[in-house]
Amino acid sequence: MMLKREYSSVALLFLLGLLVVVGCFSLTFGQIDVPVQDAMAVVTQKLQLPLLQEVQVTKEQLAVIWYIRLPRMLVGMLVGGALGASGAVMQGIFSNPLADPGLIGISAGAATGAVLSIALGTATTSMFAMPAFAFCGSICAVCLTVFLAMRNGKIPVMTLLLAGVAVGMLLGAVTSGVLTFMNEQKLQQYLFWMVGGLDYRRWEHVYLAAGPVLGGICIMLLLARHLNILVLGETEAKAVGMPVVKFRMGLLFVSAMTTATSVCVSGNIGFVGLVIPHMMRMLLGPDHRVLLPASALGGAIFLVFCYSLGRIVMPPAEVRVGIMTALLGSPYFLYLLRKMQKSVFL
Amino acid sequence: MNNVVDISNLDIGYGSRCVIRNVNFSLKQGEMVGIIGCNGAGKSTLLKTIRGLLPKQRGVVKYMGKSLEEYDDKELATKVSYLQQHVEVGFGYTGKDIVMAGRYPYMKWWQRESKADEDLALNCMSYTGTIDLADRPVTEVSGGQKQRILIAKVLAQQTPIIFLDEPTTGLDMVYQEEIFRFAKALAAKGKTILMVVHELNLAAKYCQRILLLGEGSLLADGKPQEVFTEALLSRAYKADIQVERNPLNQNLEISTRISQEDREKEAALLDKIC
């Protein structure tokens, strides 16, 4: 059931509202329940906004909201938004509804970077070391994939996908190789990063991710109309005067950078980049000018919702967000696969 | 009249393999020209190379006196539009989305389509009889309807030169002739049409000029009655071709001739099979 295009701005506003609601839900519920008004008061008082200044908040509430839940929620929103928008862009670039940011080696590169950082011991000396290694790993993997796929200034989509698979396997082997030489403690550290999560995320992570993610999403939104043309195929796009390689490479690198940033602050979180753009395309149609903001908002909503749900589903333990997104995302993905045989979205 | 397209000493092919050597021809404004030749003769390769979609091996291609290399992508797209052989449109894009793509070369990178662009796209759809399909996903329309939507896109591109690569492949007789009629009407309006054609009878009926490819070169270039000769066609198609004039409408009719010997061979084989 696709919404009429005239209503797309209403739908985007609705998604924005839903994000606020999910955000409030995330701040409110957990091992310590904080009333919405108090949670809001913490935020407004900390930001010195002329709102809810009269509400008395306890030190405990302040600590829980400001230092624990808010940064995690914001990281969740940034990561979800980045994965959703990048997923939509990747699916557009490859004209393939099953494309995912992980497909061109981003996740494998990040994992190799992270494991090297742990093995070298830099991960324990600085909190930024592992994200930096993961980021470099992803960018190197994407560069290698593109380099392998490029022929005479052209990047055939199928070759790019196959090169991505090959690079992913190669880096997977490197990661496994390094893992076999690591001690128990380091293995635990790697596993903790591998199962993507938002726990122990702090304001530093928000600052780290905000620039590249928001910047990347803005660039993607600016290029959304061009992506509509790119989706029609290389020849068709060239025939209407688009410098295809330039745009394809540009979009590929922006989405790779955005995804790499999100992977490096939260570890691997699957299915957001795959499922959310699909869902949004089904609801709002294929126009990337609507699809990209909707996927960014949808990704943020889905991730924060999964994170909040993971916290309350079996207290006092927390189910990590990477597990929740896969648990909720994979049945939906399988349903899509079944349905797609007849679908017009292929 | 001035030439709008000038091709000289053009060699085309893939990589180091040359498909056609030393092609020379020019197109004038308002001409409707068909490229014919057997399968694998290099018709589509020629069209794509001239449009700049494939690299040429040698030679010069000029549009309005300016060589292909001097045009940037967008400027070239305002001069020449190109309808490709097979277009696969996924993701549920509608007819209008496709036609609006024709306005791309006229927009700066940050601009959105204006109301005027939208009106033009809808007028093009009305002309090709596809206005009812404006909001339908292209994956849900028939082959003929899709082709007319793509022609509307080419029209929305508002170029003086139009290249059509086998625009009638896979369409039924009615749609085939309709597309030739569209092309003829556009040529009458001053647009230059260069099209790859498989249906020789329709090419003979509608095209003013024919380029015949065969034996790795441009075998003939002239009016249909000059090119559609049994000798030339038989050379190009490596088969015994028969050309007759229909006494009722004076149209040329082209068919293959099978020798008595071949017919007997086939009959003997059929007896074995059936």
C-alpha cells in the first residue's frame, strides 16, 4: 500500500513525531523508570532552556538521563539514520533492492580494523583508537573493492558486488587469523564490539559521529534527485547527460563514510540498512527525495526502539541492540524475499 | 540545409576488436534515417558510439559542427537524445518519473523540476497516449506502453537529434507502425531521426534514407529504393533476398528466397524429426 505523493511531507512529519515519541520512550523506560516530564526537565535544565525549570529532578535522575540514556539515544539516532539513509543510497546505486552498506566490504573492513586495534593493544589506551582503526579499515576496504571493480573508468555493478564479496572474504580471513592469536580477554573485547550495541556510549561518541553522519546525510539529500536518475541504469543516466561515474563514486563514498562512522561508534548493526529503506519504499514510493529522509528517520526510529526494547525485554539483563535489530529485522526480510517474487520492487 | 551530424573515418568496435571500419556519413536537419544490417553487423554499436556511450577507435563525430569531445555530458544531452534497446526500470518508478528524467540536462544540480517541466512531461505523455499511465509503476505496463513512455521521455528531452535503438523490438504490428509514424511526424517537425531498424518493410516505407551495414563496413547509403536491392541486401544479410514492389500501394516488400535444393534438404530433415 503506497501513500500518494502529495502526502509525503505529512508522512515525513509523522516520522519526525514518531522519532520524538520513541526518543521519550527510550529516555523514560529502563532499570530505573523516570517520568517523561522529569526526563524532559533534565534535558531542558542542562541546556538552560526556559522550559520545565521549576521541575525538581534528583541527582540520580540527572545522572541516568544526562550521562547514560541521552548520549546512547543520540548515538542510536545517528547510527540508525546513517544506516537507513546509506542503505537507501546503496540500493539506488546498485539498482538492487538487496544491496546493503555491508556489501562492499564496509563491515568486514571495520571488523579487521577493530581486531587489529585490539590485538595491538591500542584499544585499551584510548577510546578513540578502535573507532579510528575501524573507520580506516572500512574506507580501505571500500577503496580496494572499487579499485578491483574499476575497468576503463567504469564500475560495472555486478563486478563491484562480486569484488565486495571477495574483499569481505579476504578481510574475514585476516580477522579470523588475528583472532586465533588473541587471548581470552581480547577475544571478549572483540566479541563485545562485534555484536553492535549502544551501551557505554558517551557524549564523546555523539560528538565523534554527529559531524560525519549529519554531513553525510545532508550530502545524500542534496544528491537525491540525481540518484533517481542513476537508478534508471548507466546508459539511461548517460543519455540524459549525467556524469555517471562521478555521481556513483561520490554517492558510494559518502554512504561508505557515513556507514563506516556509524559502525566505528556502535559496532556492526545489521538489517537497519536493508530493511528500513525497503519498508519506506513500500510505504512512500521510490522517489529518493522522500525516500532518503524517510529512511534516515525510519532507521533512527527503528534503532532507538530496538535499543529501548532490548533494555526492558528481560530485566535486569540488556539484550544488545545488534541482536534486537537482527531478531526483528530478519523475519521481515525473509517475508520480503518471499513476497518479492511477485513484487514490482525488484 | 546544414548538416547536424557529421561522421568521418569512424572505426568502431569493442576493445581492440574492430566491428565496422571507415564509416562516413552526414545527417541533415529533418531527415529520418534507418540503420539496417544483419544481427551482429554493429548497428547498435554504431549508434552508441556516435552518441558517445561507447569509445570510438578512430575518426571524428561532430554535432552542429562541434566535435563530440568538446561537448560536456549535459550539453550533449540537450542536442541528442537516445532511446536504448532494453530499459529495465525497477523500484516501482512511474511513467511520469521516467518522462521527467528527460528534463535532467536542463537543470542545475541543486534545482528541482519546475511546473513548466512537469507540464511539458505530461504533454509528451499525452502525445504518445500514455497520460493514463503517469502514476502507474512502469513494471506494470505492457511492452508497447513502456516503449511509448520512453518515447515521451525522449520528447521531453527536447533535442534536435533523436537516436532510437531498435524501438520496435518485441512489439506487435500495430505498435511497431505507430512508432514509425511518431518518428516520421517528428522528422516533419524538423527533428533529425537516426534509428536502428529490424523491420525492413517498415524501414522501406517510412525512412527517407537507409544506411546498410555489412561486411564490416557501411555497404550502402541512399534512398530506400537505391539500398533495397536484391544484390546489396543479399550481400549484407548473407542470404538470398527478394525485393518486390507491391502493385497496390507501391511499397517495397522484402523477403528471403529459399532455393529448391535447400527446401528439399529441410523437408528431408523434417521427415527424420517428425
